[in-house]
Amino acid sequence: MNRLSEQGAGSGVKRLRRDIPLVVEKLQLGDAIDISGWSRIVDKKLLPRLAADFPLVAAICGGGSSGKSTLFNTLIRDHVSPTGGTAGINRRILAAGNIERFKKKGQFQNLLAPLGFQAQLLVEKNDLIKPGNPLYVLKPGIPADLILIDTPDFDTGLKGSYNNRDMARQALEVSDIFIYIFTNANYNNRDNSDFISEMLTHIGQRKCFLVYRVYSSYNDREIIEHAQTVARNLYGASADEYVLGVYRAEEDNRVAADDKFMDLSSMNGEPGSLADALGKLNVSALRMDLVATVYNDVLTAAQGLMLQSKACRDQLRLYRDALQAVQSHCVQEALQHFPMAPVMQRFTEIWFKGDPAHVKFLRKAGGFIELPLKAAVNSAKWLTGKKRPSANAQADLQQFSDQFEEDLLSGVNALWRKSVNQDLSVSLSRKDPVAREMMALVQRTIDPYESPENGLRGVNDRGGNYLTFTVKAHPVVWEAQRRLRTRDWQTALAAIVAHKEIIVKISRHIDSELAQLAEHFRNKMGLMSRIRQTFSAFLTVLPATAAITYILSTGDPVGAAGIKVKLTGLFGLKDLYALVAIPATSGLKKADQKQLEILLVPITRTWLDDKLKTIQMLFEKEISGDILTAANQALDESETLIQGIEDTLAHLKVKNPGPEDQALRCP
């Protein structure tokens, strides 16, 4: 007991008792992880007993008509519990304590409350035959540091349906030792002994007295042999260590008629009755042994519950990450085309507006003689100023707007279908760091290739270019999914399409970014570039030569010729690429291609960053946001709780989990 107190056992166990149910609630694992049994053990078997002066609780138990109530009456020396030949006559728990120890009003009731007993004083003997709350009596002959409990039959009923088993379990779970009474008719009844064995050994190995009620014709050798059979059924090979004593109770009609108490004699060769043996128990030693085993079992179970919670948290994280990856693909699907001409026209206007006066004069006078892209003049006649790209800008923008609406609807419908489905299929390039992180999460959390019971199927194509798997929606997001399914989809769709023009137009934010970009380019230009205005030449030739489409992917683009633009930190993906297709232009030298790339990549990135983020926010507002919010909130809260549980277990010096413990999975 002192060792446990020094470790702060009470406060540590209380923190576990608080935090483990909370993390199960946050991750909505009530159907997957049943912690009610663990919580009852902590509340009733451990926490009350961490108080050094808590009495020893001894429960009298046995099958129907075995003589439990008669034995109870014998030990307290009063006929308070109804007896008779009818099995299951008593329907309540009856507790007894020393009247001198608990003479203050309500003291005994308050002591029983942490055990889950809302006990009332026994007034009428026959109250015990009616179902209800536990009852209690206070008597002078009971040892001061002992509480005696009479339990209902646990085997009365038919076909496995037992009338009083739950109530008997309630009493047995909170007891420190058992007094198990049996007869020749049921001493080898495995159903009975299996139930008692579970109660004795499930969490906290408890000791017991055995009482054999027999006729006088049975000799001591037969009694000892039968008692050993019972002991082995209860404890297995450890029987000798946990049986405190064996007693013989003689069959007597006067006892059956409630005219006489039982005669109990020891089969261990020790003088005195069972009442004497109870009075001589070393309560402190028994309590220390019991609390130590209960404590260790509770913490071991807590470790398992924590590992299961971590596995379920990781499964939720995997689903959240998968949904974000799917959302990123749907956002990309909604933005498959790039309005090159309008964007470049706006950048050109910003650039030309910042030209020095002599350059503006040369442009008007047609003074560009040595252009690095001279061969492209035929495809860009407006170089001399006679034709400006603005003539077709509006038509280009309208063409992009029409195409964008088609792409937007495709992306919206794809995201909605994937968001409401219970199964979420994901395919990511294996070159994407996010894909590698998700695969590591899969391997750490659940079987990396096939684990449908844990929410994954078809993980990894083993050697292909893509990581492909299907993950089940986590219970945390089910309610958000239900709300999305029941929402008026046409209204949501109309709300998204209504934002089309806002997305299409060049916003003030993009204007500001392009202006900063133009200033950056101008500051980097060397003397010769300033003189010849090489950069201006590129600006004028580019809209006439560049394609208006691009391809987004999360890996190296394949099968297209053009300039790759790398975007970072979007939608949960570490690397997002836009491949802007540039047709080969007659006379375009390799050096000019490099210069073109230097120009195009930042401009493209500026526009994409703005539009992709806008579409993402719109999709989350109308489709996926509620689901992602539920997942993120549960992940944040559960992470804090799990870390606290781990810290508490470490403080209480629970061993680190071994490989066999790591195999625990989310149910």
C-alpha cells in the first residue's frame, strides 16, 4: 500500500478513470471498445481500497439452495436473511457491518456508496425477496474491519438466462475475498465454478474460503477431495496459494428450519470456526496483495485501452488525410484550364505601365530591332503596337469561363460522392511525400496490405507508381456525413456555381501579386536587358504562342510538353504540380526557352495559388468542411487526452508495450 501511495496511485488512477472514457467518447468508440467493466473495477475495486482504513469485504456466494443465507445468518448470529428450500428466494444484496464501528448515522451507507451500493437499512425480513436496492444490517458480533455480503443466487433461471446474475456480479466484483458454499449436487458444476472463477481472477486475483455443506455420511477424505476439485476449477494450478481454508457444514433439519445456526468445522486441522478465521485475517496483508494485483491489472488494461484508442485515432487521421487528398484532386479537376491570354495581358499591362519613359517612346516608335524571339513575329504581329492582345482577351476569358463551369461541376459532384460514401478510395503518386506519410501511417496502424475489419482494403499495388487503398469512414464523421446526405444538393450546387465569376476574374489579390512580381523581375534585370527590354519581348510574344491548358498532378507529369510549376502546402499535399503546355515556336532557342520558363512559372503559380485556394474554401464550405471539422476536432482533443494517458502511465511506471501489445488494432 505504501509503495502505491508513494507512486501517487490514487491521483494517477483517477486521471486514467477520467481521461480514458473521454478519449473513447471523443473518438466515438463506444460500440468498438467496451470500457464499462474496466470503469467498474476502478470505481469499486481499486479507488475505495486505496484508503488504508477501508474494511475487508467478504462475499458469500454459491449456487441455488446451497445455503448462502443460512451461512450469512450463522456468521452474524442473527436470522435476518430468509432461508428455505426454494432456489432464488432472495432477490437483493444484503450487507452487514459492525454496529460499534459504524454507529454514526449514514456512516455505513457512505462506505458502501463507492462500491455502487445505494443501500437502505433492512426493516422487514421479507423485503429481501423483492427486487430492489441493496439492504444492510449492523450487528455487534461482526469483526470491526470486515463487511459481510450475502449475494443472490447466480444460477437460478432457464437456458442460460439467470434471474440474479447481474446483481450477484455487482456484489462479487467489489469483494476482497469470497466465501464459496457448495453441495455434493453442484460442487463439480463447471458453469457455476467458471462464473466464480471469472469473478475471482478477472481483474485482481482474490482468495476464498470453501464451505462444503454435506451429510454426516461423508468422510473428511471425500470432503477434501471434492474441495480440491472445486479449488482447481476456480484457480487452476494456483489453488493452494489462494484457498484460505476449507470448512465442513453438516446437513441438519433444524438448520433448514431456521431453528439453529450451521455447525462449521475446519478441514485444515486448525481449531475454531469460520467466524474465528474471518476475525483473525490479516486485513492489511490481504488488502496489499489484492490492491497490488488489481492495480497492476487495471493499469495493464488501461495500457491496452490506450493502444486501441491510438490505433483508432490513427485510423481517423488516415481517413482525414485521405479525404483531404481526394478533395485536392477534385479541386484540381475543377481547374483544369488556365486563361493564359487574360492573365498574361494583365501582367503585360502592369509591366508596361512601369516602363521608363524612353522605353515607352521606343515602343511607340517601333524601336525594337534585336528581339530574342524575332522568328515569332509572324505569330505576334502586335509587336509593333499595331495589334494588341486585348482584342481577343474578352473572348478568351469567356471561353475559359464556359470550360471552367463544366470542370467545376465535375469536381463538385466527384467530391460530394466521395464525401458521403462509407468507403473512400484514394490513389496517390508514390513520389508524393504525403503518399509516403500515409503509407507509413497505414503500416503503423493496421495491417499494411489487407485489413477490412480495420477499415482498409487494397492497400498498395506493390511496386506500381501509385499508392491505392480504400479506407472506411470513421464513426466520428458519420453524423456530418448524414447531414451532407440529407442536404438539398441542388441548392448547394447552385451556391457553388454562383461563385464562378468570382473565381474566373482576376482579383485584386492577383493584381497585387502580379505587381509585386513585375517589380521583382525589373529589379533583377541587368543593364543589357534594360537597354533591349528583352523581357518585354517575351511578354508580347508569349500570349500568341502559349497554350491555354495545363495539367495538375501530384507527381511528375507524364506525356505533355511544357513547363512544370511546383506548388507547395496545398490541401494536405506537399507537392502539387501544374504542367503548363507550351507549343514549340519556330526559332525558339534553348536559352529563350529557359528565359520563358523563368517568366511563366511565377506568373502561373500566382494565379493557381489564388484560384486553387478559393475553390478549396468553397468546396469545404458547401461539401467537405463539416466532415473535416469533425475529424480535426476529434483528432486534436483525443491527441491531448492520449498524451495525458501516456504520461500518467509512464508516471505510474507501467512497462512500455512490447511487440505483442503493438499488435492491438482499432476494433
